[in-house]
Amino acid sequence: MNGGAVRAPAAGRGYNLEMGGFTTASLIASFIVSSIGFVLLAYGRKLARPPQLVVGLVLLVYPYFVPAVVPMVVIAAVLLAGLWVALQRGH
């Protein structure tokens, strides 16, 4: 035993801010994407708008299954672009 002293990490093994496969950046991106999803979901529910409701629900849930930042942001952009196109066509 080392008498309760805190040991420094081994050489080359610095502290890593990963939590369950998620990095700090992916957690922040997940929070932002899910927040946008929550707002769309609430808006879609309040005004009975199915496109916003569905896209909001998907944006709220899918970040939990995509731990990487770039695919998460790309998927969010595609979903929001699809919503924009659907709304421009009158849905």
C-alpha cells in the first residue's frame, strides 16, 4: 500500500475525459442536438405538426446511439435539412 497517497498516471497514460465511450466533445454535441430536438418536439406537440414532432423525437433520441461528434452533427444537419425541405413543400 502507498499510505493513501494519490499516484500519478503512468507515462503516456494521461487523464482521459471519456465516459462510457463518450468524449467530452460528444457529450456537449449530444446535449446541443438533443436540446434542438426537445424544442422541435415541444413545438410539434403544441401545434400538432407531425414533421416537427417526428424530427424532434429523432433528434432527441439518436445522439445516445452515436458516440462520435462528426456523424452526430452530419445526421442532425441532414434531418434538419429534410425538415426544411418538407416544410417548403407544404407538409
